Amino acid sequence: MTAVDPLAERRAAARRGCTRWLQGHGDVAPADWLAEVAAAATETDLDRYGEDGEVAALEREVAALLGTDAAVFMPSGIMAQQAALRSWADRSSTDAIAVHGLSHLVVHELDALPELHGLRLQRLTSEPRQPTVEDLDALAGPLAAVTLELPLRDAGYLLPTWDELVAFSEACRQRGVPLHLDGARLWESAEHLGHSYAEIAALADSVYVSFYKGLGGMAGAAIAGPADLVADARRWQRRHGGTLFVLLPYAVAARDGLRRRLPLMGDYVARARELAAELAALDGVQVLPEPPHTNAFRIFLDVPVDHAREASLRIAEEQHVALAHGWEAADVPGWCMTEITAGDATLAWTVAEQVRTVSELLALARALASGEGRLEGSAG
């Protein structure tokens, strides 16, 4: 029998009792979420193994938004990007894929591309910045594809400027190498880049987009690009076991997110920038980047991580406010950090209220660090 973790139980209970969230779209009860999805369904035909119904409608909508020939829906982004990059490699004389050393492909996928597909990852850079044309030029030899993660999440949700993105795209085309955009948060990036989704996608040869982040869907992703590339990706989707018998709830939730939340992306980004500016004015607080490039940024506090976790938990219990999904130790000793992503729940209360609550967390964490309060344990 698995032992019950009292701290985990306490944390879960506090989360269930929250009525305000700083992060994203807030929590929703499973039954309520399923009811929302049921109400959002529009197609009369049921999808089967990734074809027809809501899935086909979603694929048409994504291709239209991105200005591509076709798109294919898949149940996960990891699967989707493997399918796209393997499809590019199958057309090439090399198995080398250029990536950023901090990209999701490198950091979070257990070496999926080398282990499952035998692809060699060539690092453009591992510095916390977007790759440059000079980084690409420094990679000698042929490449099957080049990837850019927009934004680069593990560097603080960083984006290039539009001119930098155009220059990188042109460099790939001059070299004759397909450019693949890891656009897990592409929907959130258009505000900073100052161009439409189709204009952004036109700089690449294939694009991956996610439906469960800023759009608030249940799960799922899409690969968009030329019809033949998408057809090849569909074959790899089947080989990965990704053509589930029914994908209905994921496709419906994704389409609902496109209808309801895509028009609000500018509002989410504006709130993130306003909130980041106010938080950065507090003593002992740093934000990255400043200003945020998207609706997400990192916040650093000059208190130890255990004290931030305990303070965050107490605020959740006493004020019913969830400030963070979790706090981590920062690279600077004695500091901690978390990520803030603006969404519907963030817009539901004022910046002044949010900054005041973070100030209370900071004061409580400092009191705990000085021994004025009792540290009961670690919590997210």
C-alpha cells in the first residue's frame, strides 16, 4: 500500500479550495469541463481513427489560420514533432537535425529523436537566447531540418524580433534546409512578432502548434505544412499509435479554444506585461524577460524555495488564492523562481490585487526565513 503524503494531501486540499488563480485559465472540476466540451461540439459525424468529424474540421481551421496546404491533428506535441522531423529526415541524405540546446526536444523528451528515430541532434547553441544566423552558419555539413522553438520556454519564453526571424528563415532557405517551427506557444507569440499567424508560418516549411496551453484545450497538437509532408506525418502518427479510435473531446476542446481564447491572446500578453512591470518594482523581485515577449514570464524572489512554497500554500489555505503551480530554487543561492502565464483567470482580478498578494507571500516567506514563523514543510 502506498503511504499517504500529508503534505501532498494538504496541497491538494488547498488547491481544491481556491477561488482565484494567478495562472492561466484557473482550475475547473472534471464534470464541468466535460460539460463545456459537450456544449461546444458542432459536427454531426463522429471521427474515427483521426478522420472526419471534429478532427477534420479542426485540421481545416488550423490550415486556414496558418495559411498552409494541410494540417494533421495528433494527441500530443511530442508525437507531432517526431512525425514532422522524421518525415523531413526521410527525404534527406543526412540524419542531422539542428536544435537549440534548451529546446523541448532536448530537455524534456528523454532523447526521443535519437532513441526512436536514430536522428542526430546538432546544437545551434545552448545559451539562453534565440539562435542566430551565425549559429546556423557555424554548423558544418548537411542538415535534414532546422528547428526553432517559438518562444524558447526554458530561457524564459524568449522570442526573436521579426527581422531576426526573417533573416534566420532566409538563411535556411539559402542553405536548402527545411525550417520547422516548434510553435507550442505560437498563438501567444504573434503579438510580439507583430505579424499574423499565416505570415509567421510562411517563414517556415512546417509548423507545430499546441491546443492545451494558451488555448486551454484538453490535449493535442497539429502539424501544418505542405500536403505531402503532412501526409508523411500521418503515416508516422499511425506508427506511433496516435490514430486513436476517437479523438472527439480533444478536437472539440481545441476548436473551442480557437473560438474563445485565440481572440484574447493580445489581452493575455498585455496583462502579463503590466503585471511583470508592477512585480519588478517590488523590493527583492526580478522578472525575466522584462517586458515579457508573450503572456508568460519568470518571476524570481530573494527568499529560499522552501519558504516560498510554505508561504504560497498558506495563502492558498487562508485566502483561497493559487499563486503558482510550483516554486523552484533559482541559480542564485537563496533565491527561488516560478513561471506566470496570463489567461482567463489572471484577467478575472486586478493587477493591484495580484501584486498585493505576491507582496504578502514575499513578506511571509521572509518571516519564515528569519524564524518568525514555523516552516511546516515544502509545498508547491
